[in-house]
Amino acid sequence: MNTLLGGAGATTSSPGRSMPDQLGETLAIRGGRPLSGRVEVKGAKNLATKAMVAALLGHGTSVLRDVPEISDVNVVRSLLEVHGVTVTEGDEAGSLVFDPSGAVSAHFEEIDAHAGASRIPILFCGPLLHLLGQAFIPDLGGCRIGDRPINFHLDALRHFGAVVEKLPSGIRLSAPDGLRGADISLPYPSVGATEQVLLTAVRAKGVTELRNAAIEPEIMDLIAVLQKMGAIISYEPNRVILIEGVDHLEGYDHRCIFDRNEAASWACAALATDGDIFVGGAKQQEMLTFLNVFRKVGGAFDVREDGIRFRRGGTLKPVVVETDVHPGFMTDWQQPLIVALTQADGESIVHETVYENRFGFTQALNKMGADIVVHPHGLDRGPRRVPRRELEQAAVINGPTPLHGAEIVVPDLRGGYSHVIAALAAQGESLVSNVGIIQRGYEKLFSKLDVLGADFDVVR
């Protein structure tokens, strides 16, 4: 029986059961049962929030559809409203309408108060510099998974002609002479820096050539949004994107690409709990790399028109995985996969090449009975396809190891989800605290777990 302890306000998620849609502070999870059923994934967090920022660039209203109900979306909505953008509900569930006609500059204290732990304010810079001639970035938060410096963003903005002034409260930017096209080569194909260049270059005077750009599906979807608005953007071979600046952009009407991170997370949950989960809205093309690894591990999947069914296909087998930028294996996929790999028969290795501190979550898995050794400077063992990076780490997972309940503190978004799935796969009861972080990227998590048959309570 799943109940909300210590408060009212639950909503119905299935007949005879009441479930909260919001996240509490602690979950009491009783594991050991497979997760089975159907869940739906909506728009990608990594597209929806960026498309919302893009609405600032348009003359006229924009409509974004399949927007997920997550805290990151709420943060961006609040930041847009602080800057004078009117945000209303659209004509269908999960749609938002943006009217930027009243956009104004906001005081840094307002921006800081609404940004919370999000790093999204950095992407407001280009649109606000075009619209108002100035922008402000408070101290940035985000998940503690590595340094994640904003130097790529600031260097790109300087190339466009922005003046960057560092203050005790944050960073102030101005563009006294306007922004102009630039020739930019990223030292690493950063998703955030690529988004920054796109959102800035579309209204800059002249042509911008971006080399070593990120090409994730969410980036391509953002390009589609901007093209609908009137932008001229072409993708060249070898990670080169050309943007011809235009004087005027209109609003857009766009349906978000599905969230492939959430889809992969549910797939790994099926593996870890020996369950059977149909992920409605998942698409094969954007998940090709994940599906290959999923099959190698011993998972089985059925691709259908309306989604993908994930389950075990037999005994789980060890694999060697190297995270990389698209079209490689996403760094966001390795954390839930590692939970499943604790049940694989043999030694698995995960090389993390994107972030330098993304294995902290494995400490809790070891506390639950897993056998995971983290090598903070990486491993040279075996052939490699992804070039080694100075910051990379490696995790060696030996299995299968039975998992048992434990008290766990959620460290970050993907690690937090992985802790929840580990607790659901473990025997006994676990207390998982600080689960509010998971709300940043997983829509209606509790309701979905309830539908899949999870046994848990929400403790305030």
C-alpha cells in the first residue's frame, strides 16, 4: 500500500489508491518485487527548458507542447515571468503559451531567488542581450557531478561582442555595440555551450560558424524550433553548424522531442528489478546506442509505433561501456545502468569520460551490498573507442551481488533515480532521503512507480 504520511492533498493515480504528484523529502521503499506496467514519457527536459528560453527571441506568442511537469520547467517559467514574459496554459494538456511582448530587465536578486539550484540562467544571456542589451547571471547551481565550468559560455558570448563583468553577486553582461556573428570552435562538444551559441547567433549580425558543436537529438530539436521562428541554420559534416543571423524572428508552435533519458531510466529499472515496462512515447532512432548496450547486457525490447517494451531476456551479462557525447552512450544513462549491472554475471566496466565526478552515487550501492570499485583516474585496461580524457573515471562492477535495504541520501538527479531503483530491487526496506532533487527531471515519478507496482510510502 502506497500512502502519503503526514499530509493531505493526494491525487488519484489508480483505482482505490491515492498518490501525491509532488515529491516529499524521504521515501520508505520495500523492494524485491518486479516493476511491471506502462508509463508515458513526455517532452525532454533538455529540450523543453531551452525552447522556453527561445520564446524570448520571437515577436509574437510561442506554443510549446508535451512540456513535462518537472521543477526545472517551473524554474524557467518563473525566470521568464520575472523578465516580463506572460506564460499561460495552452489549448491541450501539457502545453504552454509564451508572450514576450512585455519583456523587461530583472533585478539580480529576483533572478537568484527564482533560479534556485538551476544553471539555466546562463542560457538567457543571448536572448536578453538582443532584447534588452544586458543580462545578469547569479551564482549557478546544478547537480554536483563535476566542475561544469561556464567558461565555454562566457568565451562564446565574448566572441559575439558581449562585455563580461564579474561581480560579487554574479556576472553582468552587456552589448553596447550589439552582437555580431562569430567564428567559434568549442574545445569540447558541450551541449550547453552549443545551445548558447544557437540562441545568440540567430539574431546576431552576420554569419556564425560553430565548430566541434554538440549534435544531440535535443540540439537538433532546438534547431527545428529556431527554424520555425525564422532562423537560418544549417548543419555541416564534422560537427559544424552555420547560423545566418536575421533581424526578426516570430513565435513558434512545437511539440517537444521525447525524453530519452527518462525512457532509458525505466528500461534499466526493468533490468534491475526483473520487470516488464512499456515506455509509451519512446522512439527507437534516438535510442539506438542505448538499445545496443541494453541488448548486450541481456535485455530484450520490442519496438512499437507508440513506444518500446523493455524486459530481461535471460541472465544479465557484463559489459564494457564508455560514455561519450552523441552519438555515443550518454553519461545520463550510465547511472541507472550500473544498478542493473550489479546483477550481471561477471565484471563490468563503465568509463565515464564526460564528467569528472559522476560515480559518487555508487557509495550508496556498495552500502546496499554491491561490489563497485571506482578508479578516480580512469583505467587503461582493454581497447578503447572513446579517446581518454584527463578528467575521466572508471567504475568496475562485479556481480551478481544481492542488494539489501539501507538508508540513502540522494546526491543528484540521475544518481537519485538510480538509488530509488536500487532500493526497489533490494530485499528489505530502504529509506531514501533528499528525493526532491529527482523532481528536476522525472515527471510524476511517484504516480508512475505506483502504476508499476512499487511498494513505498512518502514520508514528509
